[in-house]
Amino acid sequence: MIRSSASLGTGRKLALVVLGLAALITAMLCAFALPSLHSGPHQVPVGVTGPAPATEALRKNLDGPNWNVRLYETSAGIESAVKDGDLAGGLAITARGVEVYTATAGGPSATSALTALGDRVAAQYETKATLHDLVPFTEDDPRGAGLTAALMPMIFGGIFPALILSSVFPGHGGLRIRLAGALLFSVVAGTALAAVLQFGTHSVDGAFGLTALGGILGMAAMSTLLLGLQARLGVAGFAFGGALMMLLGNPLSGLATGPHWLPDGWATVGQLLPPGASGSLLRANGFFDGAGGGSAALVLMVWVVIGVGLALNADRRGGRTTPAGSTVVARSGRADAARAELGAA
């Protein structure tokens, strides 16, 4: 009877593990496949300027689920908005033709779509389209491969500290050391990431200090969150945090294409997770002098606060239980000593 009960318990555990793994693989497939299947322009902000009849007709034709058309009085206004990251690009209808303004570093997919759109508009007016890439990738990395490749090291930069520090400094006594180690690691690894991108692969050309700050904040958000989840919820918390980064954060980051290339709901979720916010901040600091990176920085700071808060909460809970246990041990030790003295007498 006891053996059959044990076998039944083992069977249930095995069934739960198998079902959990199957659900994990299904979630991974959905997270990677669904956004790709529905990728394309989704409310891409684009500026338009030119004669009123032409721009109004263009706005009516383009405004919809794909494009968010904004009218500007001059092409200089569009250029300034593109350089500040407020627009993905713009079209200026002039007597010389159609001027197409893009920012490839802000989103190569949007640049390709805007270039094709400019050609169609130019053909409609029987003129030519001239492309102006206002914020391109660097000459050494014209496709932005280095920027795209930076995301996975940042994600693993959150996973590894929680995993390794917990092994080297285990238990409640090592929790504060683990938290300090995660923050110190974020400073070193974030700075190293920026150095590689700027001086190694020459993938970004912004101010190094600003790029490094973005890398540090991104690393800190992911490492402290995973460490806090692990400290508060154990292995389950660490597994949940890792899955959140890898299965949702990575495919929904939009780092390779730009967030406007994901469906609205998916893009919003992606930018609220540490990998998406880290990628957006890295892009803003590396190419736009920090313009447009405020919301991403705020998201990352919130995650840092959550991660540190979870770790401190776990530390406080552990601190409340430790003295009680110590008191019990001390009392037991004193009782043993008293009995020994009586026996000796």
C-alpha cells in the first residue's frame, strides 16, 4: 500500500513536469512565431510636408493601422523630429520631387518601407524620390549587426550573476553579498558591453559614457530582478524570471526591426520588459544622443527597484526567522550545560 502510494505520487510529479515542459515549449513557439507572422508596419510615425492638397491626400491614404501620419509645415521640422527619434521618417513633396527622410538606426524595416513608399508617391506625381538617411548605422556596421547581437549577452548578463553568485554565496547570509555583486557586475559588464560596441565592432557612435550608462542600467534591471525573484521564490522564481527574459523579452524586444514592426499589443509588452527597454535605451543612447530614451530608462529603473525590493524583502523575512532559531539553539545549549553540571555534582 505504501509502495503504491509512493508510485502514484511519483507518477503525478512526472505528469506535472511533462505538462509543464510542454506548456513551456508551446509558449516559446507562440512568443517567437506569432509576432513574426504578424510583423509589419504598425502605427509607424511618419511626417509629411508639402502643398496642402498633396499632403492632405497623402494623409488620408496613409493614415490607418500601418502609418501614423503627422503634418509638418517644413521639411526642416521633419528632419529635426527624425533626429530626435520622434519620427521613423518622413516625406516632403517639393517642386524638385519627393524627399524621403529616414533613420535606419532607429528601425531598418521602417526605412525600407518608407523608401518604397517614397518611390510610389514619386511615381504618382511622375517625379523622382531622393533618399536622405539622417541617422544611419555606422560605416563599419552598416546593417547594425552588433547592436542586434548585444541583446543576448545582456539577457545572459542577468541570468549568470543570479545563478553563479547564489552558488558562491548561498543562503540568507550571502543575500546582501549577492545583491552587491549583481550591482557591481552590472557596472563592469555594462561598461564592457559599451566598449565592445563602440571601440571593438564600431557598431555605435554616440557618447561612450551615455551608452555605458544605458548598458549598466539594462544589466542591473535584469540581474537584480532575477536575483530578487530567486531570493524570494527560490528555484521557481529564478525559472520564471529566466523564461520571462528569454521567451517573451527576447522575441518582443524589436531590437532588430524597431518596435513599430511588431503588432501593437506585442510591441507594448516588449517595451515594458527589461530586454526591450534595454535595447531601446541602447539604440537611443548610441545613435540619438539619448533622445527618446527617457521612457525606456524609466522602465528599467522600475525593474531595478522591483528586483532590489524583492531581495530586501527576502532578507528581512530571513532576518526575522534567524534570531528565533538562534535563541532556541542557545537555550538548548544552556540546558545541556546545566544538565552536565548536575550530573557532575
